[in-house]
Amino acid sequence: MIVFVCGPSGIGKTSTIEKARLAELGVVTLRASTILDQLGQPIRDLTTSQSRENQEALFRWLALRSTRGDDLLLDGHLVISTTAGLQPVSESEIAKVPFDAFIMVCDDLDPAFSRAKAKAEQISRAEFERLVGMEERHAEHVAALLGARFEKIASFDAEHLRHIIVEILGR
């Protein structure tokens, strides 16, 4: 099983994943930013070409990692904020990994925007709203394109996330 949990920075992805206690189910959680950092890739103030290079490096690494047969959950973004604006992650890069599902974490915009600003994200309210919409549409589109499951869950709804993962695992 390989699942991509997505949503903009500050939406509550990591907190939701941590509260779901997925390690108890044998699921290995991977953070895209941590992987990129370990690969020596930049993760802030990216140009469009750096974002593309990151996508290539991340999905190449993940495709290799997926051959071990572990149950994996990737915590990341499907739309990247670059110095040139918002850039959806390439469908061809995503398709290198056999994802079973894409789960979009969402919340009311006001608290999510406040959390994003607290994380030092340099984004306007209008841009954040646009990012949330793009992220959801791209997740739904890529899931359909790859024949994967698409789900939308509320921020911090760890039980819902855990239920979806249990369903996918067939337990």
C-alpha cells in the first residue's frame, strides 16, 4: 500500500497522521520535506526548475523505496509554491509510484491560514485559498488518472484517516 496525504502547509497533515497511530498498523510514514532534505535538495524559496528537480528526486527515491513491499504513507504537497507562483507536481513524476490513494486534508480557511502564517509561510490569504483549491483539484485529478482512491478528510480527524488506511490494507 502506498498513500499520498496532501494539503498545503499548515493544514494539519502531519498532526493528523501522527494522531492516527499508523505505525501500529505497520505503516511507514515518510515526509517529503525530510526526504528532500536528506537528498540535499532545497525545500524553501524554490525556483520552478528547483521544484521540478525536487519532484524528480523525490519520486525516483520513492519508486525505489516502494519496491521493498512496505506499506507507505507520504506526507507532502501536490502543488508547490515557487518563486514564479504555484506549480502542480508533474503527473508523469507521480505516476512513477504505484499510489493506492490520495487523501486531501482540509480545514476551514481561517485557522488553516493562521497556522500557515505561523509556520512563516510567505503567502497572502487569496493565494492560500487558491493553493487549497488547486491542491484538491490536482489530487482528485491525479487519483482519477491513476485509478487510485481519492478521499477528503478534515484536519485532525485521525480516526477517519486510520479507518481509510485500514480499509486500503484490507484489515
